[in-house]
Amino acid sequence: MPEISRFFGIVIGMYYKKHGVPHFHAKYAGQTGVFSIADLKLIEGLLPKRVIGLVLEWAFEHRAELLDNWELAKAKKPLQDIPPLE
């Protein structure tokens, strides 16, 4: 899974092969969550509430960039890095 951002021990990435609803993955301490881009909510997996809050805060700030990367992933093109949450 190509990594597009990393902050506070959270790794954000997108797969090239997965299709369906636009989404991204967040990994933290061996746990993984899948978040929809359209409505910014956890749709699969389990993460600590604090981590979910940080991921959603970051995603809200970078929704347009996430959608751009989704289109790149569908086209099997290199993804762009997105700045971390500070």
C-alpha cells in the first residue's frame, strides 16, 4: 500500500487495486481502519477513538488531495504525498 502521509505514529495509504467507494487506510499500532472520503467516517476496521479523531481532522483538511489521489490510484499512477497533521 503506497504511503501518502504519516503523523503521530499513524500511517495513511491507498491501494491501487481496490475499487468501490473512494477511501483510504489508516494504520496505527498494528490496527487498521478504512475511511470513506466522501463523508469522512470509519467504514471498516478498529482504531482507538483518539486515532480516529486525528485521522478525521487530517482528512477534513485534505479531502480534495485525497480525492485527487483516489483518481491517481484508479489510473495506477504514482500518488502524491499529503502533508501530515501538525
